[in-house]
Amino acid sequence: MADFAILLPSAEGKAPGGNPLAPDMFDYRTSNTFNYFSELNPERRAVIKALQQTIQDSEEEDLEKLFGVKGDTLEEAVKVNLEIYGSPLLAAVDRYGPGVMYTAMEFAELPTGAQRRLLENGVIFSGLFGVLRPDDLIPNYRLKMDAKLPSLGKMATYWKPLISPSLNRALTGKFVWDLLPQVHREAWEDEGTYRALVQVKFYDEDESGERKAVTHNVKRLRGALVNFVVRDPAESVEDLEEWEAPGGYEIDHDATTFDEESKTGTIVMVSSPGWEKRRAEREAAREDVAREKAAAKAARQAEAEDDEDDE
């Protein structure tokens, strides 16, 4: 049984539409709804009410600031937020599917077991819903975690005392992959209930040895990391050694840190010149090991057959 959790941000880009016959997103009595953090329902309703009231009371300029968009995109944001209660529903992992990180997860292509591990062990931070499981059924909406509603304030601040108790219970004893941007992390009061928690940072290194933190491509790398974590699954820093990351990112053990007292650490992964050659060497070594194992297995089988013939 998997003993890990993955903390994920929601995606700004969302798939439209959904299943119009899906049950009400706040009705958890039916067997085909999956909203695990249902204790947050009253607060979710409060956010939706405040959001819709803000839309009705605000000028266009204020709404542009609230949603961070203009023009047709603003019109769409207003429309979907006012239609939340009547909107068709999609599983969160599908709703956020157009997002860069979620696209890189390649959820639909994962083996069934890996899909199940993501659905059961992923936790998504959402400005509208607080926290979600990837298979929670949700409508289309637009509300960032750093958005501010006049009656509730900044969403991260609003959600922090509400989601932290549930989240800390859910993480008890687990190895946690923290893939949250800082704005989402601000919505959680971390009580350290987990077995260990690690963040993963990516750097590009040039010929001179100078390193720069990856920013533009980091969502795609995090998505690929999720894909790797749920396949095996990966429940330790050592497990990450087997990951052949896109772009040749490799663990820098000297820069990687872990504090035993706080049970938290940072894994540093670096893409540096010569990574293609190093990867080819690792792959060749794995092939050699596989051949040796196959030969040893064949030898054991042949020996067993000889023993049967002697009887």
C-alpha cells in the first residue's frame, strides 16, 4: 500500500464542460461522488457566495484586478463563476487537465495502478475549494489562491485555519512530495505530522558551473515528477535516483539537504553539460544488470529441470 502524498496546486487553465448528470458537488451521500474533504462544505459555500456577490457589486476594473485577466477572458471568468451551482462537473484532475503541470502528468496514459495511486494520494490546493482529491467532482471556476475577496480577504489566509487540521491528519505518517508554489503553501499550517516532507528544486548549470533556478519550465518538470512518483511508487529520496527526468536533471547530493529534527528537506536536481552521456551510461548499466538477472534466472530454471530429470 502506498505510503506517500503529493501536494499539488490547482491549474489556472481549466477544461470546460463536464457531466450534466453528475450529482450535486455538495451531495456526499451517493456512492459516485468523491469529495473527501466534505467537512469544508460550509466554507466552500461561503466562498462561492462571497465570490458571486463580489462580481455583482464590482466594477470591471476591480474584477480585472481580482481575476488577473481582461476582455473575453474576464467575461468567461465572470460567467463560469456565476454559474457554479448549475455547472456540469468534472473530476479535478480532468478539470485542471489543460494546465502545464497536469498535461505533463499524462494521467490518461498512466497504468491503472498508477492512476489509482495519484487519485488516492494527491492533494490539490484550490482557491475556491480549499483542498481537493484529484477525483473530486468540481465545476469550472476561476479564483486564485492569492485572490482577495472584500468580505473574506486573501484566499490563502482564509483557508489556512480551515484546511490545516484536515490536511495534517491526512498526511500523518506519510512521505510527502511538496510541489506547491509559495502562494499555495501559505494556505497550510504545517504541524509536521508526516514521516518526511521534501521539496524538489530544479537548476540549469552552464559550462562555467553557474546555476540558475528553473522558472519557465518548472511546471512541466513537476508534472513529469508526479508521473514518475506514482508509477513505482517513489517514497524516498533514494527512489528518485531512478528517475530519468526530461532535460537531464540529476540529483546533486551535495546540495540536497534534509533536517532530521523538522523532517523536511530539499532535493536539488541539476541539468549540466554532459548529461546525455551520463544517462546513456546509466541505461547501459541497467541493461547489463537486466541481462545478468535474466541469465541467472535461466540457469536456475535449467538446474531445476535437470534435477527433475534425475528423479
